Amino acid sequence: MYILSVDFNVPAGAVHLMVILQVISGGLGTPEITVRPDVYTGTKPVQITGLTGGSELFVYCIRTDAPYAGAVKVSESAGFKVTVA
């Protein structure tokens, strides 16, 4: 099993973290997207499990003040590319 650990700054107040995983093929993002809502449970770093070895992914993290659908404050997404080894 492959795990991605994500750490981030936690501001005062309620914090929710949504992670979006986009598969990369041929150097480009594909339509294959997985959304992991509310992955932050108060413990850092956040562990993203179920990844496939050898895959490349764009990972986007969005921090909100409430579950995404009801959020008033939404951070800019922080995106990065990972290769699951």
C-alpha cells in the first residue's frame, strides 16, 4: 500500500482539508480525478492512502472553514506533482 503524507499550516478556528488527485499520463493531467473531502481529522500530517505504485499525480489541497459545500472561507489550492514510488 502506498501513502502520501500532506502537512499544512492550521489557522485558528475550524479547519477542513479537501484533497483532489488527478492522474497524469504522457505529462498531462487526465480526466481521472479523485476527490477526498474532509481528510483532516485533527492529526497532521494527513495520510492519503490507496495510491498505485508507479503512478504520477497532480495533487491539489484546499483548506476551508467548514465542509466544502458550506464553506465561507476557502484557501487558494496548493498544487504539486508526485510520483508514487
